[in-house]
Amino acid sequence: MLKTFHKGGIHPVENKFSAGREIRVLPPPEVVYIPLSQHLGAPAKLIIDRGEKVKTGQLVAKSTGFVSVNIHSSVSGTVRKIDQVQDGSGYKRTAILIETCEDEWQPGIDLSPDINTDIQYSPEEIIRKTLYAGIVGLGGAAFPSHVKLSIPRGKHARALIINGAECEPYLTSDHRLMLEKGKELIIGIKLLMRALRAETAMIGIENNKQDAIRHLEELAGKEEGISVYPLKVKYPQGGEKQLIKALTKMEVPSGGLPIDIGVVVHNVGTAFAVYEALQKNKPLIERVVTVTGKSLKNPSNFLVRIGTPVINLIEAAGGLPADTGKVISGGPMMGKALSTFDVPVVKGTSGIVILPESESKRRHVKVCIRCTKCVAVCPQGLEPYLLMSLAQNEYPDELEMNKVMDCIECGACSYICPSGRPLLDYIRLGKAKVGQIIRTRKN
Amino acid sequence: MDKLLTVAPSPHIYGEESIRKLMLGVIIALLPALFCSVYFFGWGAVIISVVAVTTCIITEYLIQKFLLKGELSITDGSAIITGLLLAFNLPGNLPVGIVIIGSVVSIGIGKMTFGGLGRNPFNPALIGRVFLLVSFPVQMTSWPVPQGFMTSYTDAVTGATPLEIVKEGLRNGEQVSELMDRVPGYLQLFYGHSGGSLGETAAIALLLGLAYMLIKKIITWHIPVSIIMTISLFTGILWLINPQQNADPLFHILTGGVLLGAIFMATDYVTSPMTRKGMWIYGIGIGIITVLIRIWGAYPEGISYAILIMNAFVPLINRYIKPRLFGKEGRYGKD
């Protein structure tokens, strides 16, 4: 029996067109826009000025608190502008515009293709370097990684869970990374284990990535404490709580964190970034991005410099198809629809999915027939139909009582609804309202 | 870019389900029982089914068009299901006029008064049936003996249903073992050769429909299984206590529309609970009330009333029975 989580879940069509495409390095673009806020938490503080020359990998903005990270230049060139630029979320944020000339790297960064297997850092050093390198969760949430590595007093991390589920349809960046950078990944995992003082690491990979499972099993077999677990294909298996449940049978308490039950989850991309930061002294300035879509000419996986405009990626994958209706940053279940192609790739950009016109419109909303499908698919044990009507009618107390804040916004309810009801839209509104109330109550 | 991109919150892809597909699935699941009823009751079954379905569709259309003035939804297929289910609850020789009245009541009072699909608290087909049962008790309880296309629609030979035979007999002080000789055997009940309403006769056809709906994930097993289990247990206990005064569980399951009710009427989306636990409570409630009516009530069968009574409890069940929250023993809300 393959491991999986047991409550709810759906099986969207996988459509992983780019699964067989090797990661291609995309050369630095002519200009990059590097937003100062690419992560959850406080934006970084600018430490350079307009007109200054920067090198690839140079620190350009410093973290401003515990939940905040450094930002480095992803190219070498001249800072032309510091401006408000729209990013994938649709909001305008302060970004540094750098005009590229040649690719001159900051000294001290190891660019050789050799794999450095020699681990010589203490846990504290690993956390410090992770913070310095500006590493965030690369699965999409972009939560600063050093925060997850800093275990609160009195807690103990028994196991590190590495998220290779990649349960979103279309996306293949983690899949390719596991296949092509397996050795580096394992070293990254060992570094994370040391930072957490965890004895075991469990890599969870969905069963539709057989080659990656076999490859990592082979590599992990030589290591102490690292094991690979194939998982039944089910969305949202890559959700932190669902993945922990699938691998350990434990549930993160409602309102709690994984460390409350002694586990920490990191994405495979993050583990690779940690390897590069520690063993190669290379900050997080590039990442693997899947560019895919049914009518796209060459669905691809690119290694992209942070700040590259999305349009460059689409051009490199064969250009925008004529029937494009929607362009999504991230996966089709949880990603954000883009309104322009000028938005830059940020640390949390796992993919660009292009949907044809015919699939990009919302469905006609009909009445709720109380078929119970939304309740059945909710992985958090909530009642989406009820939360939607409570949010529509603005009953914040009832919403809180019915645990609206436990919603992980996976979208399974909206996906399954036979009446095409926008369940998650309203649940998000309800969450925002209840969140506001909780914050004022605490103050 | 000469055209604008669509921007909307996630999710950006959707499943294949739609109301029409689900309803079509239920209609397909009803087909075996429909064929059986035509096979056993001939033209009567055809006429009643066609009249009921047509009247239901027309009633819904007229009310939506001229009274509610809202979006027309008759293409979703739910009126067809109500019509078919109502027909399945009627005797095979019921006059057309009464069928029309029942259909108008089902859709008009049972469904559209509350605002249409998704808003009605009671199963519309059962509202129609119960309305007819209290308004036309004689016509509604004269059951034609199944003779296939030989069954005359207007002038059929009528007989009592197996449940009526047993109930009458027990009231007259007879023993179950004697009465069992006068009712059809289990195999006959299973294949449908017995008196009764159109849809309740052939157990095998109804079970085929259940299997189809389970495979297609239109319904879950919880409601049918909980009802059938409860009735078996309850009547089983009574039967063990006194086999001469109480019929055995299998007899109860195969007669009087228990399967029709458990599979098609109680599982109506709109009028059944939203959670698995709620479904169990609802099913157990239906089972207990059915047996109470059958054994101690005035009617020989009771599942229609049992379902309607439990329909009334559904909002209460939904309010208090919640699914198990992921990571329930949490801090959230406590601090």
C-alpha cells in the first residue's frame, strides 16, 4: 500500500507535459526586476543606490527582522531604477531594476561543476548561512527557511520531511531537480538534518515520478537515516499538513505548527538551495521554473535568474500560443493568474502555466444542491458549503466556530463543485474577516 | 497583446462534475427499475411514468417562467427524477388525473414553493405520494397483480401487497408461518413478481441502480446501508423474540419499497445530511421509524413517512454533526 493522507483529496488530470524535458539554463536577460519582498514577512531593506554597479550574487537588500531574508543581485550590471513594479500577486512592490552587462560573479562563489560532499558546518552556521543566502521555501509559499530551521526552546525536531510530492498538475520543476540534482539534494538534506539535529529524513514523492523515486532511493540507500517513500497520487499531498499525515500518520494540531509534533518540512528545491549556499557559497539567485501549457510549443523546465520577466520564459518555450486565455504563476490549483507578462520570476515562482481560452473562464454558478462533495474532498475536515454561505452572509463568529482559519486554500472544494460555485473565493473573504477580528482581539 | 488575459483567484481548473451529469446518472440508475415495472405492469407503467415526468417538467417550467421569473433550470434533469420517483411510488393502474395531481403537488408544493432545486426541505416525490395517499386512499392502495402487458391499465385484477397480507393476517390472529405461504417467495420478490407500486417490485433492478450510482460516485453507501442495516437489526430482534408474530428481516427488506426508499428516495442530495456521521444518524432514524410504523402503526409500510420525518431533522443534524477536523486537538480558538 502506498502512503497517503486519508481525509478528502481529489485527482485532477496530471498534464505533466514537461516531465521528460531536461532543465535548460536560461541566459541572464537584458534587465531584471528584483522585488524587495519575495517572501512572507517583512520586505528586505535596500543597501545599494541607483547607478551603482553590482555583481552576480552581490547582496543588494538586507533582511529586516527574524521573518525576513536577504536579497542578492541575480545578474551583474548597473542599477538603473528603484521603482514600484507589479509582481505575480498583482500588487506593486518596490523592485530594483538592473541592466545586465556580462556575467561577472561575486568573488568567493564556487562555480565549478564539482559536487562538494564535505560537510563541515555546525548547526548554527548552517542556519546563519541559510539566512545570509536568502533562502525561502521554494515550493511556492516562500516562507523564510531559517525560521523553520530555528527550533523554538523546548521543542525537538525528530524528523525532517522533504517534500517531493509536487501534487499540482502541470508542474515538473521539483521532479526534474530530483532527477538531475539528486546527489546535491542528498547533501542538502544532510545539511538540513544537521541544522535541525534530526536523526531521520523522509523524502515523500508521488508515485507518478517513478524515475525520481528510483534515483533517490539509490542515492539515499548509501546514507544514514534518509529514506524515500512513494506516495499515492492525490492532491493536495504536497500540502505540509497532508504530507506529514501521509508519511508519519500524525496530524499537526489545528492552529499549530509541524514542530509541535516534532517534524519540519522542506521542499526539495529548498534542500538544493541549501546545498548551494553552504557547499558552493552561492546565494539564492536562480531557480528551476516549469513553463508549460496544452498549446505551448515546447513545455520546458528552465534554470532562471530571479527577476527575469515572465515573457522571456514564455518566448524561450516557443512563444505565447494564439489561444492563450490565462497565464498562471504557480500551479493551476493554487497559483495566481497574471495580468501582464512583465512580472518578474521571484523566489517562490515554481512554474508558469498557460491555459487556453476555453479553459480559462469561470463556470456558470448554479444553486448548491447539497451533494456533499465539497465536504467529502476537504482535506482539513471542513464544510466548504457552510463556510461559503456564512461568509456570504457575513457571520464572522460562526465562521470562526466552524474553523474557517484551518482552511489551507487548496481549492479542492471549488474544483469538485458540480454547481460551479466559487467556494474558495468566499472562504478567503471569510478568512480575511476572521483574521482581522482575531488580530484586534489580541491587541 | 491584443486581447486581455483572464484573471481570477485559484483554483484555475475544474472537475468534470455538473448538476446535469449527476442527475443524468441518477436517471440511468433508475432505468433497470423502469424496465422492470414496464415488464411487470405493461402499459400502465408506461402511461403513469410518462404522465408523471411530463407533468413535473411542465409544472416546473411554468412556475419558473411565470411566478419565480428566475433562471430556467428544467434542463438540469431534476424534474425528470422527481417524476420518475413519483411514478415508482404509485400503483400501476392509477387514473391519469390522479397522477397529474400528484406531479403538480410534488413539484409545485414539494419543490418550487421553497425556491426550487437545492432549497426544498422534503423529498418532492414523497410529498406527492403522501398527498395522494391521504387524498385518494382507495385508488392509492389497490395494487394490480403483475401480468406484464396482459395487465389491463383501467381494469386490472388487483390484489394486496405482501406486506398488507401479513399485516392483515396478523391483525386477524394468524401466524406468520401460515401467511408466508400466501405471499410470493423471496426469489420472486427479488426478481419482482409481486404486487406493489411500480418501482418497488424488483429488488434486483434497484440494487443494479445502487451499484451504478456507487461506481459513478453519485452517492455514497452510507445512507442505503445504514437504513437497511437498521431495519434488518430491528426486525431481526423482533423476529428472534417471536417468529410467529413477526416476519423475518429479509421479508421486510424485500417488500414495501424499503430498497426503493433507501437507494433512491433517502439519498436525495437536497434533503439528506452533509456529513458521513450525519448520514448514519439519518439512516438509522429512517430505519427505526419505518419498523415502528410497520409493526405498531396503522400502515402496512412506512418508509415514505420515515424519510419525510427524517428530512425534517436534516437541518438539525447538519447544525450539530460536524466532520472530524484535521488536527482536532488544537490550540486554535482556545487561546
